[in-house]
Amino acid sequence: MNPLIFYKCLADETRLRSLLLITCEGELCVCELTEALGESQPKVSRHLAQLRSCGLLEDRRQGQWVFYRLAPSVPDWTKKVLQRTLDAERTFIDENLRKLHRMGDRPERARICC
Amino acid sequence: MNPLIFYKCLADETRLRSLLLITCEGELCVCELTEALGESQPKVSRHLAQLRSCGLLEDRRQGQWVFYRLAPSVPDWTKKVLQRTLDAERTFIDENLRKLHRMGDRPERARICC
DNA sequence: TATGCATATGCGATTTTTCATATATAATGA
DNA sequence: TCATTATATATGAAAAATCGCATATGCATA
């Protein structure tokens, strides 16, 4: 993972928040991210597709939902950068987490908690 | 330091390489960075000004040169992210370091080595 | 004055992002 | 089975942001 490509992935608000939320929650589907971010579904979907094509995320279809998680193959240092950002700036996604947890009808699946 | 602003700073090749070189060398002036990066002086200067206005770098004039270094006030986590990137992807700036060290007539000053 | 350096700016070009809309797929219920 | 609903994906085009180049300015010094 070229560091320039990695940091370009993080340099957009929708992508950065999505990555931090996924780092925190383990796995999230598009509709959950759409709700947590308060953004349009196509916008969220497009940015997730971009992160997947860079190799940062991988997806898994379960029923009608597609869940995104950090790709296991991403270099260790990039995971640590995300984790450190989350540790230091947790408040950055506080409001997004609140919206996520207030959301009703969240799809069920094996959850990985942070 | 808002993480989004920080990562936008890192999402440009000139800025990322400059920050990593400064992280490694402690302090560099514009002409040294211009040489190390092989970019035009106005381009380098413009990006350094941007990094300074974000609070990531601070400058110090000494004679005819302006030296840039990481601002002491930047949050610890951002310094650690830069250091971790450097540790993991040192080869990313190998060629820039070579050019820098081959450069003749480098301005003299108290050097801080990595 | 002349030189060497940093900085500032106007503008065109490129890239990125966003929006609107269309298509595809899966689940649900009649 | 078929229609409906809910989801993701794809795409074309507009809008916005960013970047790079050329050039001008300011400042210090020889």
C-alpha cells in the first residue's frame, strides 16, 4: 500500500468517517453507514466502492445487504494509523456513532465489537 | 488538529514527501526540498505555505534561507502517524534522500539528525 | 545594481466530488 | 409465480476543489 494512495483515501470526509466507523464497529453495511453519516446512499456507496478498489476494504454479501470491513491484507501500519486516529480523535465520530446506535431495524449478523 | 484536515495535508505527493523528509531530517529549507523532490521552487514553496497555514509546519528565517520544521504544537498522534509511516515505508523517500545528500552547497545550520 | 531566494497571484487545466437517474439483485408477500 | 419493496451498483454530467505554470513582487546580500 503506497502511503500516498492510502492518505488520499483518508482525505475525504465520507471516506474517513466510514473507515473510522468500520475500524470501530468491525463491519458495517451500506445502509448503516448511510444512516450514521446522514449522507445519500449513492454517495456512500460510491466512496465505499473506491475504498474497495484501493484494497482498503473488502465486502461480503449477506442476503440483501453488503457488509464492508477492513481487508485483512492491508499492511499492519495502515491499521495502526487508523486505530491511533480513532484513539486520539474519538470525538470526531461521536455523533455518527450515536446515529448508528439509535438506528432501528439494523440488519442482524455476527458482530465484531471494538 | 482535525483528522480530516491533517489527512488532506498528507494527500498530495509534494506535501507528503516534504513532511516525511522533514520528519527524517528535522529541518529543511525550501531549496533543499526543491532539490530533493526534483520539483519547481514555486510548487514546493506553495505546498510548504499550505502546510504552515494549517499549523503542521513552522518556519524560521536564517540569513537568506527559510527553514521548515514540524511545529512543536502539533498533536502527538500526528507526529506518531508520520513517524510510523516513515518507519514502515522508508523506501518511499529513498530517492529523495539520496538527492538531498548528493546536493552540494547545502546551507549550514545546527542539524538535527534522525 | 544585480543576484538569489521566498512569496504571492492570476488563470487555465485537471481531478475530484456530487447529484440525478437508471439498472440489477434479493427478499417479501399476495 | 409475480409484483413490490429495499438494497447496491453504474453512469453521465455538472459543480467544486485542487493543482501547476508563468510571472511578478519583496527582501536580503554581495
